[in-house]
Amino acid sequence: MALRDGDGEPMTGTDPTGDPATAARRLARRAITATLATVAADGAPFASLVLVACDHDGTPILMLSDLAAHGRNIAGDDRVSLLFDGTRGHADPLTGPRVSVSGRIAPSADARHRARFLARHPGAAIYADFTDFKVYRVTVASAHAVAGFGRIDAIAGADYIVAGPLAIDEDAWRDRLAGDPAAALLARAAAAASPPVTLVGVDADGCDLRAGDRLVRLDIAQTARDDAALAAALAAPPLDRER
């Protein structure tokens, strides 16, 4: 198990699974922001900074305005790419990890997607109900992962996304851990982060916690496809801790 800041802090260890697709997906899960590339009406590329969350299976989730330049671009062309940057803290950023995820974007009416995004970015609640804002999901076609010089992997979308079905009951996890500082998950997080620590969300690769104004990512050793597997992974001895 690894504990990491959720703000693009560099991945200094190796992913315990040894799988490039899993490592790339977990890097994306730690990111709070990403660079969104869209196609303008004249065919020119356009890049913008956006807040990002990920679904249980790793599917990127965004909340965008129809009035923004990227919103207008998406209305005309649904092809997008997201760059997740994990190079922060590296003296030479080009030696750090990053992943570009490409696919097609579409609005999502799934209430869980909206809830996951707002749990990760509570400040977005200020504008979430504005009529021009929508929640979107990106259907991943491929990913391009760079772990440093000469360490490059082309990843198919089917390998990047966790294969379903997934049976993870996020509300049950919140109920189980709410107000219980002695719970194993929160106790481990509190040992490496300033309390109070609260659960933001769980997924197939671990969970997000909030420590004050910091988002902290807790990765598990093996991908979990249901609550029982997730509980077992969280109960296992930690592999390492990275702040």
C-alpha cells in the first residue's frame, strides 16, 4: 500500500503490480488537475487546465461549462486527450512520469459521476448547478505513458480501464468509516498526514482521503473488483508510504 499526495506528487517507487497500464491509471487517479486538449472549429488544437476525477474503473470524469472554449470545441468534435502530469519535484521534469489519455467525451447523467467529482472537488459545488455546466465522462481509446527517458508504453483503452463488472459500494464505505478515527484505513492515513482525515471515495485501485486541505491518495497492492477484495487489500500490511 502506498500513501501519496493527490496533487501530482511524483511517483518515486515502482507500481507493485509491475503493469504499465495499472501504473498509468494510478498516476491519473492521483492527479487533481489535467491538461485537456480539444479540437477547435477551425481544426486547430486547444489546451486548457481542468479539474479531474476518475470513476471506479479509472474512466476520467470532468465538469465543464458549455460557455468555455473547450466546451464549445467539444460540442463540435468529441475527440479529446488528457495529460496527467506526475513530474512535480523532479529536478529534470522529463525524467518524471506522465500519461496522455485519448478518447471521446460525452455528457454523463449518472448521479454517481457527479457525486464522485464533487466529493473530490467540493469547491466546484459553487457552480455545479449552473445551467451551462455538465458532468462528462471520457471513453478511453488509448493511453501513452512515459515513465522517464526511454520508458514509454502504448496502452490500449481496454487495458487502461479496469475490466468489469465492479461491485464497489462507495456509500457503504463512507458509512462504515464516518466518524470512526480508529478504523484501520483512517488510522494508517492519520499516521502520515495531519488529522482530521476523512474518506473522499473508494475505487478499484484504492481510495482518496482528505487531510485538512490536502487530498491524499492511498493505493492498494492489487486491483480490487468488489468490496471484499478492497477490504482485504486495505487490511494488508502497507508496502510503502510516499508523501
